Amino acid sequence: MNTTQNSEAASGVVSFDGKADSGWWPWIIYGGVLLGVLATILLNLNTTFLHPVVSILEKHRWAKVIVYPSVLWAAMGFLLTGFRTILWLRYRPLPQASFDEAPMMSVIIPAFNEGPMVRKSIVSVASALYPLGRLEILVVDDGSKDDTWEHIQSCAREFPDLVRPFRLPRNCGKREALALGFENARGDVFVTIDSDSVIERNALLALAGPLRDPRVGAVSGRVGVYNRNAGVIPRMLHVRFILSFDMLRAAESGYRTVYCCPGALTAYRAVLVRAVMHDWRNQRFLGAICTTGEDRALTNWILMRGYDTLYQSSALVKTMVPENYSKLCRMFLRWDRSYIREELRFVRIVWKRPLPVRMIAMVERAITNLRYPVNYASLGMFVIFVASRPQVLPRFLLSIGLLSFFYTAYFLRTERSLHFFYGVLYAFFSTFTLFWIFPYAFFTVRARSWLTR
């Protein structure tokens, strides 16, 4: 067995199936990115294209209060995108751990009403490349009402030297289930995996690699969609996940500050988890106990302790995603409530980062979060414009399409697939059907409804 097997070439471009790309293909993608930027700039400088908007601005001077800040933010956004692109192109995964140096690892899988899928998750971990005697799998049934516990017990019998089953008497939430696993884990490294996710065989060794650096407190894996062929929504989310979990986290890893290490696959230095677990477990926000966003919250606690968080693209996991609109909204609502809460916490945490990282993070978060007031103000303005000048609508739609084509070039570098069209479709879908979620999350940030996993 090759104990130092790597799934990525040291200098190649990696597709999601683990194959390294090199040669002419990446340069075609880079050219596409450059052409997309030039086309966007030229289109926005074209007076014929912008004439209806300019004429409206001359008639409604109040709109300049929205347009000018939006243009300024767009310019800053292009600069930020350029900076992220440079970091993304420079990113390379760190070498994975060998069998000889692999640390004692505890994998915690919380499960609630997961059914047969929990078995697939457990088996994927039990089948992973990792030295026997240095791996344990703790599976916590969070008060399931279906046959989840039976599947967990079956796996415990099948892998008696690996799987340790635990069961909460009632549904207490994912944070409590993870806490029970952390309390009983014996490893030097804790790995969290969602019960609706399966990992690739070398994922655990890949996660352990960056933790050889004592400055690293957590390592995020790379997340794809397990049920990507189950419908239009999973296909769109597959593209979005690659852009979010590959492009953005690779860029964040460039300055050693991955803001959210996802529960689907993340490795933590166990001593840090034990040190912050009481505060993390009893976290409150505006007087309400925090039950969601346990992964972003734990990442913040790690950063608060002065440790770095990295991204490891060679640690692959595929997770189930919603297949209908209702469940998709619930997922994004949970994410956005957690995002709001933890972004406010990060304002205090950022001062604990080294000065260069602190400056990058402050600028990056400021530009990123300014998109909310700018986007909603602009959307409201365009609704008013379209009511009076319907010819503005196709120009608005064309702008969305061009920008989405530009961003799908990042997807094509990662995965050569015609599925990049679903990224364009998602841009329109999110603009017109998901715009309400963030404002609703903002005004109901303390709510604890719609929290099923």
C-alpha cells in the first residue's frame, strides 16, 4: 500500500473527481476569465446599452444616491475578485499524512432521522485509508424516530473495533450530538462528518496533513453534492458548492483564515475543541441559545484562540442537498441566521489575527457584506425602473447572465462539465426566488424554527 499516495499533482489543476489537469486546458479557462472581465467592462461602457438607465437617472436624480455607491462597490468587488483569483491560482493542497505519522483520530458522525444514508456515511469512513488502531468512529443518534439507530447498531456489529454507537434519549440538536461525541472521543484530532455525507478513501490522511503545522487549528475539506443528478436544484447547488468550497476557501486559505470549516468534513485539533467546548456548547446570541451554525461558531472559537484555519482540496466529501424549493429555503435560512450571528462575532475576533491577515480579512469582509445593502437597494431601484421603462429588464437580465458566465469559468477550471450552465441558471434562480431569505433571516435571527437537519 502506498502510504503517501496523493490525489493531486503538485502543480496541476484538479477536477472534482480527483484527476489532475495540466497543459492547455487551464490556459483556455484563464483566457475565458479574462475575456469575461473585458466583455463586462466594455458592455458597461457602451452608451447604447446603458442609454435607458442613463435617461432614467437624469429623470430620477434620487437614484444617484443608490447608483454611485453601487458603482463604487462594484469596482471594489472586481478588485476583490482579482485578489481572490490570484490566491486561488496560487493555491496547492498540502501533502497528506503518511501512515507512520498519522495521528490518533476520532471521527464524530451526528445523525437524526437519516435512515439508510447513515450507513453509507459510516462505511465510507470505515473503508478510508488510515492505520488500524489510530482511528475510531463515534456515531451519535440524536433521538431519531426512524430506523437510524438500527443502522448504527448494525455498523457497530460489522466494525466492532472501529464504531462506537451513542444515543440521545430525545432530539437535542446537532450541537449537543457533536458535544457528546467530543466528550467521549479519545483522539488527538477530531473530524466531523455529516450523516448524509460520504468521504473519499484518502480524505482522512489528507485532513491530517496540514495539522502537522502547530499553528493550524482546523482544516476544512472539499464538499461536493452526492445527489447531484437528482434534479435541477441539486445540479445548481453542485456548481455553487464548487465555487464556494473550492474557489473561495482556497483563496481564504491563502491568508490562513477560512471563515467557516463545514460540518460536512472538517478536522480539528482536539485539545482546542476541548478547551472551547463549554463556551461553544452554551453559546447565546441576544439571549437565545444557539442551536444552528455549530460549524461556523466552532471555527470562530478556533480563530479566537489565535490558530489558523486552512482548506485542503484533496480531502473530498460528497453530501446530500435539498431536492425541492421548500427544503432549500430551510437550509439557506439556517445558514444565513448563523452567518449573521458569526459575522458579528468575527468583528471582535479579527483583531486577534496577525496584522497582515487582519487587514486582508477586514477589507474582504467589509466588501463582502456591503453586497447586502447594495444589492437590495439596487434591486428595489430596478423594480421601479422596470415599471416605468420595461426595456431596462432585458439589460438587467443580460447583466446577470454575463456575470454568471464569468464566475462559471472558475467552475470549469475545477470540473470540465457542461453542468456549468446550471451555474448560470442558479444566478437567475437565486435572484428571483431566494432574495427574501437573507432579510427574513436578519429579522428572525433569534428564531429557532425550521431547524430540522
